[in-house]
Amino acid sequence: MRKIIGVLFLTAAFAVNVFAQETGLQEGLALKYLVHLPTEKTGHPPVIILLHGYGSDEKDLLGLCSFFPKNYLIISARAPYPLPGGGYEWYEMTEVKGQHDGDASQLANSMDLVKKFIPQIIAKYKTDPKLVYLMGFSQGAIMSYRVGLTAPTMLRGIGVLSGTIYPSLKPMIKMTPALKQLRIFIAHGNADNRISFEDGSRAFDYLTSIGLTPDFHSYEGMGHTISKEVMADLVKWLKQ
């Protein structure tokens, strides 16, 4: 599905103070992370794992918690590679045969860490293993593709915000019944100057070409950011 709407950019003004629900930086699992506990308790809550973009950290996406349903456990993970000027990355960006890609060893390591992290979170917080969503922005969106498309049995769905599929991922994708069932939400602004709208659109085209049915939402005039409209569409998709 393709959808084009106007946007109002998401800024700090739209985020609420979610830190009352946190218990500080958590360590001891495959990735360091922050946790936002459900405010509506259920026996085995669904979980959303958030992956931040390049140069950011686990605090960056936590302001999105206010948009998600109150019965969800929200986990915001930190990428493993620190940057000299502060912040973290999931991998070093590079080019392969003239196309954007990432350092192969770092991509593989980060993917393995996220795959280890998911069952650790399920076990620690006793979440519903059938309702696990991985969502990311920019580099985090690219990592969501890599994990979801290679290990679909681990997830109910992925949310890809301003991401793309690198060429190095495609040979790793194997069509299985579990992959056919993976829910995929894609959001991209047509004014994105970091990861182009064309790169995001090509990822959608590739997924449909291999028999998947992602939801693609494009946003007129939106750059490399997350808007209120993106979140409204994402939550609507999540509840379907």
C-alpha cells in the first residue's frame, strides 16, 4: 500500500516525559538498553524493540513511547560501536561496487547481537513471543530489515523508518512461510537527504518482487526525521 500525506515534524515538544517508567541503563544482555514498562498491565505483554540511527544512542527514540499503546513494553537498545565525537553506530558506512552498504563484519556482528538480544528480552520480561516488533530509524531501520528478513520466526513485524535494503542483504534472504507472514511497515519522506526516498522506494519494490506485502507510506516534504503522521500511521498499522 502506498500513501502520500502532508506532515508536521515531530519535535521534542511532542514527546512526553517517559522516564518515570524507566529504571536506568540496563546491562548484562547482548545490548545495553533502556526500558519503558507497560502502564496497562497484561500477563505477557507485547514488546517493541527500538533501534536508533547513526550517531545517536538509546535515549533518542524513547520519546516515541507516548505514541505506542499502553500495554506494550518498549525497549530502546544502544548500538555496539561508539563514535569518537559521541553517540553510537550499528556499522561503519561504506560503498560496495559503487552502491551504499556497510562494513560487512560490523553488520554481521550487530545483526547477531540483535538476534541474541530478542530472546533475552522475551525471557527477562516474560513478553509474548508471538508479539515482538523490531522498529528502527535510519541505520536502525536498515538493521531491522537485516534481522527481520533473515530471522522472521523471531518477530511479528518490523517498522522501517527512513531505511533501505543494502545489496549485501539480498543473497541472505530465503523465502519461507515465516517470511511470508512477517508484517512490514515502511515510512519515508520524499525530501530525505540522508537515505533517499528512491532508496526507500526501491526496497519496497524489491520486497514486493519476492512476494512480500509491505505497507509503504510516503510523506510529502519530510526529510530524514520522524513526524507525528509517521507515528500515527505506524500505530494504526500496529493495531491491525
